[in-house]
Amino acid sequence: GVVRCGYDRDFRLSARHSDADFAQLDLAILQNASVSLARLLMRSPASVVGATVHITTLRRRHALGDYLRALQDIPESTRQRMVVKIAEIEPGTPTGSLTEWISLLRQHVRHVALGFHHSERAFERFRHVGAWSAGIALPSHGLVSNIATMRSLEALIERWKRSAGPMSVRLHIEGFRSMALLAAAKRNGVDFASSELAWPPLPQPSDIISARLPEQNAVGAR
């Protein structure tokens, strides 16, 4: 099997969170991203590294404050080359809360991304919250799936692309296990696609790898 990247193991199925606290994990992810990016920037000034912060961390004022202070402690030349994604956003999350968190994060980094559950039905209401990118992780599927499953997943990708179409945000889709679905993402103009199948990308000391899809669409490993 393939290990699925994520925080709450039940979120992908239920779109709800347990009482787990991911604040310390988020700080560790941020520190690792900062160290990795600083090393990469010595070799290539155009390097970019992403970090995730769980939505439950942002909801806790103390944890939010700790995270923002940790961001501020990163040299500006480094953090301006970082993308921070708010992860595992439940359906029904208030738009005002996301707007506030994005505004706070953007005081330290240029780009903030949003990671929704694939069952989110009101994606259009997030078009003006200030996010640079938004998207979902695909539901679990096999390397080879039946026709009904493939059509359902392709329709899901198409729906999200239609929703993102009039917005000034880039669309990312995560969790690809099928090359046919990856081709569907290309056809639908998905901006970024990722898959745990591509992890680990390269042995250390290299940190990231990416490849280009035709027509300037990107696919890479997180």
C-alpha cells in the first residue's frame, strides 16, 4: 500500500476532526521547511518550499500566536520563498475565519494556500479571501479503478476546476494514484498535482523534485 499524507486519519472519510492537537507538529514542519529552504536557496535562489499548518492550530489562539512568532523568527529572505497551506479545512468553515487567518499569515509569507475536503460544495464563497492557491485531496482510489469510480473522480476534478475558473487562485489536486486521472487533471487545467507515489522524491541532500506537464501545468511531490 501507499502511505497517505495527512494529519487526522479520519478526516478524508468523515470531513470532521478528532480532538487531536497538531500544534507541535506544525511547528516542527515549519522548522524543517525553513532549514530545507535555506539550504536550497544557497544552490538556487528561485527555490520554493511549502509548509502546512492544521486548521485546528489556527483556531487555538495560543497555538496561533506560537505559529506566527515561529514564522516571524525565520529570516525574511527565506520565508518570502515559502508557501504555507492551511490544511484539512472542514466543510462549513466560516469565510471570515479563513480571511482573518490568511491575513495574519500573509504578514509573514507572500503565498497562502487552502486545503479543503473533497466534499466541500461551496468553494465559490472563498474566491475573495486572499488565498494564492486552493484545492483538495482526492478520495482514496486504486492504481487501476473501475469505470464508475474513474468517472466519479474525473467529475470531481472537473467540478473543482469550474469553481476555480473565475477565481484568481491556482487549483491544486493531491493524492493521485492513477495516470488516467493525472491525464484528466491536465485536460482540466489543474495548476498543481501531487501524489504520495512520488515520495520520497530524491535521496538526501536533495529535498524536492518536480516535473512539468504540458501547457505549463505542474506535477510534483510534496
